[in-house]
Amino acid sequence: MGNCHTVGPNEALVVSGGCCGSDYKQYVFGGWAWAWWCISDTQRLSLEVMTILCRCENIETSEGVPLFVTGVAQVKIMTEKELLAVACEQFLGKNVQDIKNVVLQTLEGHLRSILGTLTVEQIYQDRDQFAKLVREVAAPDVGRMGIEILSFTIKDVYDKVDYLSSLGKTQTAVVQRDADIGVAEAERDAGIREAECKKEMLDVKFMADTKIADSKRAFELQKSAFSEEVNIKTAEAQLAYELQGAREQQKIRQEEIEIEIVQRKKQIAVEAQEILRTDKELIATVRRPAEAEAHRIQQIAEGEKVKQVLLAQAEAEKIRKIGEAEAAVIEAMGKAEAERMKLKAEAYQKYGDAAKMALVLEALPQIAAKIAAPLTKVDEIVVLSGDNSTMTSEVNRLLAELPASVHALTGVDLSKIPLIKKATGAQV
């Protein structure tokens, strides 16, 4: 019987021995292996990285300068089967410190031999090349032990004869001199560059100010153009609004007139019926008795009639004279008013036909009031006509004559207004 042995990736397991005197060796890392009791042997070898500190003290260089050099190496046992077998042959059974000591002796020997072939300047100024040289020279020897050099770096280099410090002083003086020269040249270049930058800044500032002024001027011009256009559109819109309002007022007035005409027609029809009823009532209650009474006073009335006719003729002549005088006054006032309107029309001619039409429409109520003023003194009007016409025909006739009257008084042809043209054209 036997046991199953496991090992991690940081360790190598070596199983040796076996049945019938076998010399077979099994190398395992990061796995498992079977070992027989009594006839198999198992051993372990660490595969972890080992850090080795190499110190070489008072080693003379090629120029005879004694140096103290400290280096750090990172090494580990290689896992290739052949190299792992070599490492197991040499280090199996030893602890990690023993392995470090063997590698340390090898690295220090190579480090000493290389230091004797280089100058202090080569060692101090190019440590990476020095470390690379040590690693390349020592790698074959430690490789034959199954060990790999992962890295080798120079940690410290110094001496006790002030050789390095002397080199440093010379170099420091050269560097300080170059630094002073560089500072002076930098300050000079900075002053020149600062002056150039200030000049460029002023040039850019002046160009920017010029562009700002140009942009501001263009903005003001564009703003003025926009304001002018807005004012024109506003005036046009306001005039269109007023004209549309006048048209709407005309439509409303036309509708009101039509409503009044319908109402008058209804009222006339009612009054006609009332007249018929009253007539019949009068015939029954008054006319028949009155006929008898009328025959009685007919003779008396004939005499009174002659008297009244003569009085009426005198009164009519009086009224005619007064009417002629008033007509002359009205005619003179009309001519004066016409002259005033003519001058006013010339003054407002620049507003165009639409404005003159608006003024005429505003004056129509006043003209109508003046025309109807005498009618306010009349209590009742009875229209008598020998034709078979009705009140509607009389009203239509008055409407048809209205544009001609207004044209005679004001010089404005109302028949060109669409609503009035439609109303008067329907009567022609």
C-alpha cells in the first residue's frame, strides 16, 4: 500500500525508489504523486523566489580605486524537468539558507572579477549596464545549478577615499555653471518673449476692439432697419385693422337697417289691419250718423271752407318765403362747408383713398343728423302716393338717392363702397 502526496505550485515533490529496485525518479510541482510504503522516498524542494544581498567591500577597480558595492539579486529554482533534476541533485535535503549561501558565493565572485575590469566612472554612471554585465556573466554558472537569475540590480556604490565625491564636485561645478548660464539665457529669452507676447496681446486687443466696434455698428444698423420694418408693418396692420373695423361697422349697420325695415314692414301690416278694423268701426258707429250730420252742416262748412282756404293760402305764402330764406342760408353754409371739405380733402390727400373713406364714414353720422334735424320738429309723417308702391319702395328710393347727395356735398362717391354699391345696385 502507499500514500497520495500533493504539492502546491511553489514547491517541487521528488518521489524516488519503487518495486524491484527501480531507480525511477518522479518530479512533481503543483500536483500529486503516489508513493509506496517502505520502498519509496518523498522529498520537497522550495520553488519560491529567493532574495540575495551581495556585498563587495574594498574591491579595487581597473584604476586601483577601492570601492564598496552592494547588489540585490532575485533567484529561483527552474521548473524545467532536466534543470529541476539538476537542482534536486545539488540542493535536495538543504534548506533555503544553504541554497542562498551557494548562490551568494557565486554572484560575489563574478561581481569582484567584473569590478576589477571597469573604471569608477563606468560603474557609477551606468549602473544598469554594470548589473546587466554581472547577470550575463553569472547566469551560466548558476544555471548549471538549476537556478535562474530573475533580476540583479546595483543598490549602492561608494568609497572611503572621496573619489566619487571629487567627481561629483567637478560635475556639480560644471552643472552649476551651465545652470547659471541657462538661467541668464532663459531670463533674457523670457524678457524678449514677454515683450513679443505683450506686443501680440496689444495687436490682438486692438483687432478685437476694432471687430467689436464694427460688430456694434452693424448691429445698430441692422437694429434700425428692423425697427423701421416693424414700424411700417405695425402702421399697415393698424390701418388694416381700422379699415376692417369700418367694414364690420358697415355690415352691422346694414344688418340693423334690414332689421328695422322688417320691423317697419311688420308694424305697417299691423297698422293696416288696425286701420281696417277702425274704419269698419267708424262706419258702424260714426260714419252713418255723421253722414246725416254732415249733410246738415255742409252748407255751413262750404262757407267756412272758403275762409279757411284763403287763410291757408296766406299762411302757405308766408311759409314759402321763410323756406326760401332758410334755403339760401343753407345753400351758403353748404358752399362754405364744401369749400372747407375741399381744402380738408386736399390736406388729407396724402393719406390715400382708404383714409379719405374713413373720414367720410366718420362724418356720415353728422351729415345724417343735420339732414334729419328738421324732421325732429314733425310729430307725424304720412306718405301719400298715387302709385301702388309701398313703404319699402320709398325707403329704397331714399337709399338710392343717398350716394348722389353725399357726392354732391363732399365729392366722395359712396357707390364705390361694396356694401352701398350692392344695396343701390339692387334697386336700379
